Amino acid sequence: MGNPIGAVWRPMFRISPHLSIPEEEIELSAIRAQGSGGQNVNKVSSAIHLRFDIRASSLPALFKQRLLRLQDRRITADGVIVIKAQQYRSQEQNREDALERLRELIEVAIQPRKNRVATRPTRASRERRLEGKKRQAETKSLRGKVDY
């Protein structure tokens, strides 16, 4: 049957069964890899540089906030995720690696936080803590000046 009139098919990058983003929001560019590899490294642009602007993406607002709050060195102050993949010799493998790392980073942010269940320390643990404090106080009191 095809697409409804006016609908445009766009390739989507699937993050989870319920969440995907248009591939056009992910900027991929091929660059030369660093490190050893001989002539291959000097001639072939096999590394992939991935950029994903969190603020300009079509992710739900809650997920954007969670991503921006993550303390990850791959997220810049401007809210752009930058991933450089150069582990493999082939450009396609590096592309897959970069996309997988982006998926993992977003999955971490979209997982719901578990509510903390308040617990109380046991009587034995309280007694051990107080006993330790008494021992420390005794040790410190022995460090004072000696009275002859």
C-alpha cells in the first residue's frame, strides 16, 4: 500500500523498542585515526566522529534533561554528545561502534530511577560504631601532654 499521502519515510535509529530518533539528527563524519597502523592509518579515513545535539533532538524533554545531567566527559557544555570511534580498521565497524556507544549512553539516561527504600541500622551496627568511636577517643586522649 505504501506511505499515506504527505508522509515522508525517514531512517530511524532505534534505541529501545519504544524509542527511536531520526538518523538525520546524528552527524557522522569520517576522519583519520590516531596511533599505530602504518600506511593504512595515514591514508584511510577509517575513524568515525559522531555528534548528537541533545537540545536540538526529538527526544522527550524528560530524557533530554536526564542526558544533560549525566556527568560524562563525552557530553560538552553545549549539550552535544561527541564520540570518536577508531578501534577497528574498517570505517563501517567504527560507525557501528560509535552508534552502539551512543545507544548505551542514551539507555543509561532513560532508565527510570529506583526509589530509595529507607532502612534503619541494626542495633549491633550502632553498637560497633559507638565502640569504634570510644576506641578512637581513647587513642586520641593518650596523645595529650603527659603530666608528671
